[in-house]
Amino acid sequence: MAGTIKDLVKDGKVLHFGLSEASARRIRRAHAVQPVTAIQTEYFTPENLAANRPVVDQVRSFANKKGATPAQLALPWLLAQKPWIVPSPAHATWSTSRTTWGRSTFS
């Protein structure tokens, strides 16, 4: 995969390469081929899940008041933080993806 991303970077089609839930060994192997610029890891360990639950509950409550899903609320917030932040939401279906990306304004 890293080799394919390297080719896409060389062609100007991709700017950055990130990995999700990768082991240290996999990160090292990928980075040796193409520099890894972002890593997402350990968000869903039991300890982190328990620690993040109050924030998730607040976001869900606020999103409900706005008639949105938590993902629809989080996406524009992330995009507004810094120009170099690139959210990478995962979706099981195209329909779910369209629902998340389809909402861009809130009152």
C-alpha cells in the first residue's frame, strides 16, 4: 500500500499518507517506503472509551438539538480548526457517507 501511495504522491494526486490502528512494525515498514504524516490509534481501548464517553454524550446531545448526527456536527468543526487537518471518517456504506458529508451548515 505504501508504494501505491508513494506513486500517487509523486503524481500529485495525494498530499499526505496516514495510517489507522497500525502496529509500530507496520508504521515503520510503511514509513520506510513513504513518509507517514498522520496516525490514528488507540481511540477505542476500554479505558479511552470510558474517558471519552462524557464528551461523546455532550456532542450527541448538541447534535440532536441541531437536527444532525454527531458526525455531521464534528466534520465541519474539524475542517474549521486548521487548514492542514484532514478528517478521515470511515463509513460502512455510501449512504452513511453521503449523510455525513451532505450537511455543511448549522444555525
